[in-house]
Amino acid sequence: MKISIRGAQASDAKTLLGFIKELAAFEKLSHEVLASEAELRRTLFEEPCGAEALIVEVDGQPAGYALFFKSYSTFLAKPGLYLEDLYVTPSHRSRGLGGFVLKHLAQICLDRGYGRMEWSVLDWNERALQFYRSVGATAMTDWTVQRMDEAALQQFATS
């Protein structure tokens, strides 16, 4: 088994969208996926957006992806990496791909002088939580994720 990681390209939009839909189904959030191939191509590859995507391949075939962007810590006075998505197809899980991708991302952080890497995980995803603990991640138990969706942004900004 040959594992490799490469930067995603505009021609990967269909593959990325497929992985995004699979991830959303796993997370029981399929109803929230509004993305299209055209929108992914435009927002990730044609317009400056600051996000980057990686494709993990096994024997030359896409087996998962990671999407991340630069964050910033005022406490550290350093940039960081926020991992938005890490997904490995079910048939390739438990084969070391997730760790391979996280190690690659950790090296990106070190190479770029970033102070940390952060991500969110659903609290019911015990398998992921155990995996993240095994690679040295710690839960931010005093913090909760807050979100304003597009409708809330519109309503708040115009009120």
C-alpha cells in the first residue's frame, strides 16, 4: 500500500464534493451540504479564500481529504492552522491514513512557524476522540463552538 498526499486542484472539485457529502452523511448532517462542484472550484481555486485542501491517495486513488486554513492566536502572537475537515473513506480507515495526514499537517505548521493546530470533533464520535488523544491532542473542555449561519448573519447585521 502506497500512501501519498498532494495538494488538491480545481480538477478535484468533484472528488472533494463526494468526500464532503460522505463526511456529512457520517456526521448526520447531509441536510446542511449546500456546496456544489462549481462553488468549490470557484471558492477554493479561482478566488483567494485562504483555505487549502489536500487529497490523500492509496495506490494512486483518492481515499480521503483534509481542508484547512490559517488562523491566528493573539495569546501566542502567532498564526495557527485550523483543520476544517479530515475525512478518510470507510474502506481505508484503520490503516494509518488519518495519522499520516495529521503528521503532514503538523509538519506544515512547523515549516510555516505556526503555534498550534486546532479542529472540532463531534462529541459522540468516540473513535475520532480516541484517535486524537492518541496523537497528543487535548480537548478544550472549557470552550464551546459558537456559530452564526448566513440567515443569522443577515438578520443580525441588518437589525
